Amino acid sequence: MRQLPRREQNRLEKQQRILGAALKVFSQAGYSGASMDMIAAEAGLTKPTLYHHFASKTDLFEAMMSAQRDLILLSFETAPESDLVDHLHEFAWNYADTVMQPEFLALARLTIGEAHRFPDVSRAYQASGPEKVLAGLMDLMQAQRALGRLSFEDAELVAQDFWGLILSAPRNRALHEPDADISQATLARYIENGIRTFLRAYSTDPATDLSRLDAVILARQADQQAD
């Protein structure tokens, strides 16, 4: 693969630095309290440089949310023919590793809290994050149904079922209790139980898929111990 020109590398590195700074500032100050000056200072860049990359605070907010969403959407790049259980397990952990970040939880709280005063910001958050992830999850479910691996009637409902089963309880607790210590073991308990419940309800071959899930879980545990 051809290496990017140094100028392009510098541009991408600055964008990543800006997006990281934006996540921190927006999560701490909220959309209304955050300023481009604050984000430039957090990124260690000048304000003109920041505006060279992002024309407005709204543009930067949407780009930041899209970057977080894209971390989750990586799960959907696997070919539909890949193992169903692997696919669901990978999505669940990509989703958890993203939305359970302290900065992301703080941002979600502030966005919800400011929804009445700043409905456009709330809509931008919903459109650039949850709605895109839901659409990707629906596509995954429909592809697996076409392959005969899942049985359901409504793609949106089955996607929402899966989404809710894997993480709604610990995430809701984290949103309402900022000091809650939710361990990886706790997340694994909910994610694994959620996938099992989903497979029992929608898999066309639950016995095989549940056995496969046990193998995937053991493999993940072995990898973590090796690290």
C-alpha cells in the first residue's frame, strides 16, 4: 500500500487530535458551553487551524459523533457469509467499548439534558450516531435472514431487541450513576446473556449457535489472559 504524503498524514493527525479534544470538551461543557476556543486550546492548535479543518462548532460536533459511530460500524464490514455468532459478538463488544467510555456517557447525558433548548443538536446526535448504527444493525439482520440463519418479520424490531438485550441495563445505570463502577466482567455478563437470549428467540438453529457462542466466549477469555 502506497504511503500517504507527509502533508496528508499531518492533516489526518490534526483532525484526529481535534476530534479527541472535541469529545473531551463537549462531554465536560456540553454543546452550549463548549467553544471553538476551548477545543483549539485542548487540541494544542490555533483557532484559525481549527477553523481550517471544521467550519463551525456544529460541523465539528457532527464529525466527532460520526467518528464514534464509525468505531461501532466497523462490525458491519464483515461479509454476511461470516459466522453469525462471531458477527453479533463483535458488534456487541465494539458497541460496548464505544458507548461505555466516560466521555461518551457524559456527552449522551448532556445531549439528553439539552434536548429541549437545543433540539437541532439532539437531532444531529441521533442522526449521526444511534440512527446510523441501527440502520447498519438492521442490514446485518436482513442479510442473516436471507441466508436462512435468522427468522423474524420486522428488521427494525429485531435489531432493537438485540440492541436492548446486550447493554441497555448497564448503560442506563452508567448514564444515571456517573460514579458507578461497571467492570468488564459485568459487561460480559450482560452481553453474553443478551446474545444467548437473542439466539434462542431468532436463530433458525439455536443449539448450534449457542454452542458456537460458548466457543467464542472461551476464545475471548483466552486472548485476554494471554494479554
